[in-house]
Amino acid sequence: MRLHSSLTDLRVLVRGAGEMASGIAHRLFRSHLRVAMTEIREPLAVRRRVSFCEAVWDGECEVEGVRARRADAPDALDSILNEGFIPVIVDPDLQSLETWHPQVLIDATLAKRNLGTRRDMAELVIGFGPGFTAGQDVDVVVETNRGHDLGRLIFKGSAEPNTGVPGSTLGFTVERVLRAPREGVFRPRVEIGDPVEPGQVVAEVEGEPVRAQIAGVVRGLLRPGIRVWKGIKAGDVDPRGERRYCFTISEKARALGGSALEAILMWFNT
């Protein structure tokens, strides 16, 4: 651990730009750290209205007052940051490390496995959720499982194993999730924020319907026209019925953002 001359000069590269990664990046960016994000070429975020990966598709996007812009090359990251945007670059293999040289690397893909992140990639490497071991492939692991230990920093060992069950909301877990019934092109019939009833057709894939299992509002939904495969998460329904929750960062993502900030401060401000 070392004292950094200026924490606001720290370059933080976040691997992934989906819902949780975006909540993390949002909190770090608002804390005046220099944050950039990487994504795959065709992101599959369900909670698109709170995910910076939408910049890959649309060029720019905004989440709760923070704007992101697609970067076409690693040497564009700093100029985009200087213009007040979080840069998002298609870079699944982290080639940006070689040119941007971040002091912090955060793997927030929440892939439940390590996609190649190594401890030697930056001065501080943080892994979120299962698939990482603190002291081996990363420096710090952050617990992502909902419950008493959510957001806890782990400096030796791993996070809790993946349960495969979504978090409970008003007693609903798997019932909240919309899944593609087959491989093909995803075509939604509703918009994020729309109310739905049990049995209502909310989308279709090659003519096969995707139906809501519970009443609520559509909190997340894949982009129209994207190709999916059978069983992939294609959306979710929030039984609380609060439309604004569809367009604001969740309590879990905010908590994980605070954990990332805590880890960075502990590492560099001692």
C-alpha cells in the first residue's frame, strides 16, 4: 500500500459496463476519480436505462446526471474524460491497459468466473463476486451476494458461491426474471417502465412469446432486434410497481460503488 500524491489523478479502469459496473463507475466518477470502462462489442444489459454500456450502441448515454461516451481507441480515453464524460471502449481483452496504464483495475462483469483478470494488471486489482480469490488473482474481492455481507471487502479468500437464485423482492425471486424461450431475434412489445400483468406477453423471439409471471413494472429489457439464445435473461419485472426504480441506480449497485471507493481509499491513502 502507498500514499498517492493526488487521488483525483488515479486512473480506474472498470471491466464491464452493465448495471452493477455502472453503479460502481458512477460513484467513483462523482468522487472525482478518472474512470473509464470496457465492454464487449454487443452488450446484453437488461437494465439498460442505468447502464453505461448503452454508449456502445448509441454513442452517448446518461445515468443519473453522469454522461458516458463511446471511445473508438485507447488514446481517446483522456480526452473524453477531460470533456466530462466517462469513456466506454469496446475492449474485452483489456488492451487499453498497455496504453492508458490505470493504477486501479476493477472487474465488475459479475460473470461468476474470472475472465482473465490478473493481479499484476494494475497496482490495485479488485474483483466483484464469485470467481476471484483475494491474494491470488486479485488484491481485494467484494461480496456481491445480497444479505448481511453485501459489499464486504475480502482481503484473503473468495466471495460466497453463486446461488443461481435472483435476490428476493416482495418474496419473488425467479418469478421476476424474463427469459428467452429460444434462440433468435428479440422483439419487445413493451417498454422499460411499463406496467404488466401476469401472463401478459412482453416480448417474442421468432414468434414464441415471453410472458410476465407476476404483476409489476418492467424494470429491464434487452434492446429490440438483438440476437438471444434460449434461457438468457431478457428482462425483469419489479413487483413493487415504482416506475422511477426503472431509471435509477439500485441500492445494491450503490452499495458496491461504496465498497469500491472504500477499497481504493484504503489502498492508496495509508
